[in-house]
Amino acid sequence: MFLLDQDGPSLPANMTKAADFGSGVTTTSLAASGNATVAGTLGVTGAASFAGAMAGLKMTPITGTADVVLTAAQSGAVVYCSKGSGNQLVTLPAKAAGLLFTVVCANTATGMTIKPGDATAILRANARTAGADAAALASTANTGSLVNTQATAVLGDHITLHCDGTDWWAIAQSGIFAKT
């Protein structure tokens, strides 16, 4: 059992190891040093601040010249398309709320195509997409894709797609992405 006070947790003099807090413990201050592991869900009410590097919040780059099939576990990744010829295909995972991916043109010698990996997913683009507005860009039969062609590609063209659980929405974009 911990004793909790304004100076943080401490053990009573007669105890040599700590026990679980259990539920319903309230304290005005809790301090810890070293490594800490939370098994299960950590809920924070109020502001949270962190010092030092945090794992899991970085945007992982995916590079290469092969076609890419993304998974939900890769959400947050940035795909750099650098295939030397032909068209590099990026397939999104099955739709699930909260998924987020950015696809970047890293070689203008080729185009890049982005397609949903779910037969019922629809790609929706913002008003800056050439020839389209917020209308559906892919059919429910999974035949539609977004294409940044070699003819229009500029190094650094990119599109960020976010899934609301039903559709994929373009929430940031630079360059021309047409529907197919």
C-alpha cells in the first residue's frame, strides 16, 4: 500500500514492496521516476505534459520503388513514391475510423495511384482536386482511384487522407490528383 500525500507516494516504514493502488484512489500529486509501464488503458483527466521523447507519435516514412499495400497498423505513415518508371500503386487498408496516411511524390519520372483497399470505401477529395469537388472519386465497386500522373507531377506533390470510418477524405493536398 502506498501512502499518498502532496509530496507524492511513499511506503510505510514497515513495508518493503508496493501494492496495487486499486480503483478509486485520489491524490493531489503523484510523482514517479525511472521507467513506468501501464498494463491496460491510461486515462488522463485534465492537462497532460511530457518531457523527453515519446514513442508512437512520430510519422514513420515508407520508402521504396515497389507498390505499397498499407495496413491499419501503419496509420500515420508517410509514403514516399520514388518508382523510376511506370506507375507506383499505394493501396489503403480497409476503412476504419481514425486512419491517416500521407502519400508524397518523390520522383517525377513516374506517376502514383492511390486506391482504397476496401470494396465499399470511397475516396473523397477537397475542392483543390483538379476536375472534382467533394463528390465521390471512387465507386463503391472499388474501381476508382486518385492519380498524380507523371505529366502533372511535381516533386513534393502530396495528399493526406483521413478515414472517418465510412469514407477516405483528402484533408491536405498539394498538386493535381485526378479520379480514375
